[in-house]
Amino acid sequence: MECTDTVVVGGGQAGIAMSEHLSQQGIPHIVLERDRIAERWRTGRWDSLVANGPAWHDRFPNREFSCDVDAFPDKESVADYFVAYAEQIGAPVRTGVEVREVVPLEGRAGFRVTTSDGLIEARHVVAATGPFQRPAIPPVVPQDAAPLQMHSNAYRNPDQLPEGAVLVVGGGSSGVQIAEELMNAGRTVYLSMGPHDRPPRRYRGRDNVWWLGVLGKWNADSPGPGTEHVTIAVSGAEGGKTVDFRKLANRGMTLLGMTAGYDAGKITFAPDLKENLDKGDANYLSVLDEADAYIARHGLDLPEEPEAREIPDDPDCVANPILELDLAAAGVGTILWATGYAFDFSWIKADTFDARGAPIHQRGVAQEHGLYFVGLPWQSRRGSSFIWGVWHDAKFIADQIAIQRSYAAYEGTARRVTEDA
Ligand SMILES: Cc1cc2nc3c(=O)[nH]c(=O)nc-3n(C[C@H](O)[C@H](O)[C@H](O)COP(=O)(O)OP(=O)(O)OC[C@H]3O[C@@H](n4cnc5c(N)ncnc54)[C@H](O)[C@@H]3O)c2cc1C
């Protein structure tokens, strides 16, 4: 059987970052990827997707994108970047190898890793299988109901959908970008949305990622009590622009509150649309306030931008919200669920998951000795699941593995004294 110190499962950005830091620590390892490097960027997203952050920011420290630093690279360029990065660091990635099971060894440290290409024994295992693993669709509309139901994970472009209007459920970064693309393609679009943050794309000459950085928000170490489900609506599409739901409504999109229920072809919505929009605006304006305070405090010479504070009036769909939609009467041919993802760690047979299947860990160090995670949402901070943030978390995990290796290598004073005698 093949033996190594560390098996990294997953060859996305998290697995590549992990490989870099393990190599720097001199730790023998293998990265196993069931598809290709950065496959989710390549085929797991819609065709027109570009990075949510500009090229100068959404990258690893030791390599730049070849495009303009302020541009938002398309998804193929992002995938190519990680392929090139893996080559640059000589990452020992084996593609086309699926990990089917990881089981702790009995009576000694380490794991038996069952793969599609045979067994491997490893002292440590790092699960780098992504923050977004299994598409999650809330059980609202029965599977056999009339409109096509699709998760954003499966959406590619407007031509793929059957004729008719589209109900997009979810007002985060995916939902709002897909909804706008469909509207631009001439579709009638309904967008059902919940609580959200919608930071300014740019303010006073600086991109949102810069403001998150200098205001310390990338390093926030938890989503905060009661805020776990607040999604963030940002977009790099069309060169990057602030998500403004009211402007979308003024262009013809119908906004709706949270999807609440379904009965006999009719969907109901919570009466929370205005509240959700107002809270999103409050979040937006609070970032402007903090940015202004930062500029004043540090004496920065950045241009004033008072027009950024202008919020359009409520469009009709907000003033008179639709609380029930007859799907057939509205001509809805597709319900597109942009409702996020769930974990699937069913292949790890270890006691380190809660009742919902979420990892129990501290900064990625699992409850099971020798098992680690990297790339989880909020693993150590807000930036953890993003390109630049995962690199730093991977460094921490490699350090933890090196520390455990030093403990394992220690032979004990007593034994040395005996041997010397
Ligand atoms: C629509 C969308 C847009 C995003 N845009 C940005 C952005 O602009 N900037 C940014 O910083 N972040 C962005 N993110 C967040 C994040 O960067 C991506 O989700 C990224 O793909 C996460 O990388 P990862 O390596 O952690 O996981 P993944 O890219 O999901 O990689 C995990 C890999 O593990 C493999 N795998 C899974 N199970 C197994 C197994 N059992 N055996 C072997 N291999 C396995 C998968 O094939 C996959 O290649 C975006 C996310 C989404 C959904």
C-alpha cells in the first residue's frame, strides 16, 4: 500500500494553497482531485461568471494574473491561474482520482484513504473539498410541480432555460447576477430575496475589497450573532458595479420577499421585501460612513462622492409587494434556486461533525486527531473561503501539521538516556 504523510483531498484553490505550504514545511504529501485542477471554476459555474474581486486582490501572493490589475478575470482565467500556480510550485496533484472514504486507523495514528485508484495510508488528511459542495434547494415546491426547477449550480446561460418567465430565488451574488443576465436576455424575471448586505463596488476611488481590507472586515472572525444567513450581493460583471435592487426593479425586474410556501401552483412570499431592502441599504450606507471616517482619520486625498448616497425611490413592486404568484398565470417556465450549498463530508468516517453534518473544528483543526479542513466558510475569518484568504488559512494548517510531526518525532529523554548508557 502507498504511504505518505499527508493526503490533501481536493485540487481547487484550497488544495493548491495547502500544497504550497506543506512543501515549504518539507512535508511529503499528495493532492487528490477527482476531476481537474480548479474544476468548479471551469464547469461548476455559469458561462459569463467573472471573479467578484479584481485581479490585484483575488489571487495568491506569489503570482499575478496576466490581465489588467483592476479587471475582473473570467472564470476560465481563474481556473487557468490555479493550473499555472500548481505548475509553478510543482504541486504533486493527481487528477481524476476520487477519494471515496477516509477512515481512522485502529490502534495507531493515521488514516486509511480509499480512492478510485487504490488505497493510501496517511498520517494526516486535509479535506479541501470546497465551501460549496452540495447544491441546497429548500423543500418548498414539490419536485413534480410544473415549472422546471434548477439550482444556480446547474445554470449556464439564458438559452438553456425553457421559454417563459423565470423566478430566481435568492438575492446573493449568484442570484442577482443570474437574474440580471436573464433580464438582459429579454426574459421576464421575478427575484425573491431575503436579508442581504450589498457593499458598494467602488467608493471614493477604491474597490470594495480594498475597503474590506483597510476597515478590517476581511479579518472579522465570525459572522456575528444572528447574522449567519445574511448573504452578500456583489458583482464583478460588466467591469464591476454596485448591486442596486431598486435600479434593477426600475429596469423591469419584479422584486419579491422571501419565498415562503407553495400550494396548487401558487407561490407565496413573506411581506419582508421592503425591510430586506432597507436593511441592505443601511449596510451599504454604513460602509460609506466607515470609509469616510477612515479617509478623514488618515488624511487621505480621495475624491468626494456624495452621489453614492442617493438611494432611488421605492419602485412599485416594493411599494405594493406581490405576496402570492400564480406560476402558470405569470408564465413562469423556470424556478432557479440560488439558495446556496450544503456540506457533504459523508466520505469521512470520523467523529468530528455536528448533527447537520458541519465540521466541528478550531480554525480547521478537526476534533479527530490528524484531520484538518481548509476552505470552509468562516473557517478562521470572513476571507477563509475566498481566493486570497484560503492561502493564509492553508499556511496555518501546514504549521499545525508540522507541529504535530515534531511531537510525533520526539523520542523522549528517558529513552535517550537508556540508549546512551
Ligand atoms: C458563483 C461563485 C463565484 C465565486 N467567486 C469568487 C470570487 O470571485 N473570488 C473569490 O475569492 N471567491 C469566489 N468564490 C468562492 C470560492 O473562491 C470558490 O467557491 C472556490 O471554488 C473555492 O475553492 P476551494 O478549493 O475551497 O473549493 P472548490 O473549488 O470547490 O474545490 C474543491 C475540489 O475538491 C474536489 N473534490 C471534492 N470531493 C472530492 C473527493 N471526494 N475526492 C477528490 N476530489 C474531490 C472537487 O472536484 C473540487 O475540484 C465564488 C464562489 C461561487 C459559488
